[in-house]
Amino acid sequence: MGASSPPAGGSGYLQSLWYDAKGDWNRSHEIIQNIEDKTAAWIHAYLHRKEGDIGNADYWYRRAGKTRPNDTLKEEWEAIVKALL
């Protein structure tokens, strides 16, 4: 669990979430902002929600075809990972 980089061969989605879990919001955001699809938009929304930028988060939730959840950030992170695996 102490790895300093994400597992090789992981998708950009999982790499982004890995960096987020390690506390590197900026690297996580940097990865996900370069992917343009609904899954990336969901992760992007989650990151901006975590950041506290709710207006921006809601924009990305709309792009993802989702509404902002009432779940905790941890629960949403887990939901995203489960959807990807």
C-alpha cells in the first residue's frame, strides 16, 4: 500500500483516483482533465466537490449525466472505483 506510483497499466481514471487517495489532488485533477467522456466528467465532478467548488462540481456532474450525491466523499470515491472495476 506504500507504493509511490499507481499500478502499471491502470486506466487514466484509476490513476486519477489513486493519486486522489494518496492526497495528491492536483495530480489527480491534471490526469482527469485531459480525458473527455462521461466517466472522466464524474471523477472531475467528485474532485471539485472534494475541493469545495460546488458550482464547478455541479457543472461536471451535469456533463457526466449525474446529480451531486448526498454520499460522503469516501462513499462516492468507492462508488466510482466499483463502477470502473
